[in-house]
Amino acid sequence: MAAQPSLIPVEEYLRTTSDPDCEYVDGVIEERAVGEYDHATWQAILVTFFTARQDELGINARPELRVQVAPHRFRVPDVTLLSRKAPREQIITHAPLAVFEILSPEDTMTRMLEKLADYERMGIAAIWLIEPTKQLFYRYSQGQLTLAAIFELPGTSFTVSFSEIAALAE
């Protein structure tokens, strides 16, 4: 029989620091997969791309920001897009405009789908999963991953092809 992890109070999790930041799911601190070169490259590209357009779009782009998706669940998306109209919070409790998760070799689909479902339950309108080695882009909605080529920023007319964003890596 497998040993049960010991449960940690949310207050203790909020006092912890680790690099990379861990997630907190129903009393259990979960390590996130450590990004490798491709992962880090995509994270940098997304933050750079959206930061360059932050005034135009009224957004802030942030890497590895804690998002409280439920009372006892904290996730750390690889990149989060926040509306500048949203309250400024140290830990995000209002649904961001969009989140991006970038697959690492250690990620499992089961854990990733659970995380994406948490984002959807929180009310995040645009949830994206990027497979960096094959440059595949998936939109998560209603429990399903759908291959997509165009990013749309919710509440705006802004769209961009992922190939345009990927060109920044070259």
C-alpha cells in the first residue's frame, strides 16, 4: 500500500518558497516539472511578445504567478495574461484573461488535464497548452484539447497566429 502524503495547511504553503514554485492541491504540495531549454524559450517568447503589446491590449503578462483556482488549490501557470482592469493581487484570485502551460518531458497528461480543468472551473476564458518540441498548440475548452493555430485574446478583437509568435525563437 502506498504511503499517503501528509497534508499541509494552506497557510504553510503560502509561506513556502521554492524554485520553481510548487503548486498546492487539496493539502498536498506538488512539484512542477522543471523547464528545459525549449520550455524556457517558449515561456520567454510569450512573456516578451505580450509585454511588447501590453499598452495596446491593456494586459500584463507574467511568468510563474500563483493563481488560486479554488479555496484549497493554487496553480502556477507558465505564463498568465491579466487584464489591467482586474484588481492587482499578489496571488491571483480573479480569473486571468488567459493562461499558457508549456509541456515539459516530465509532464503527464493526467496531471496536465487536471490542471487545465482547474483553470476552466475558475472561469479562465483562454487556456492554452503548448507542445514546444513539435510546435503544437492546443486550446482547452469544455474538458477537451483542440489543436489550434490562432490565439484569440478574450474580450478583444486581437488575434495572432502561433507561427508568428514562434518566429521569435529563431
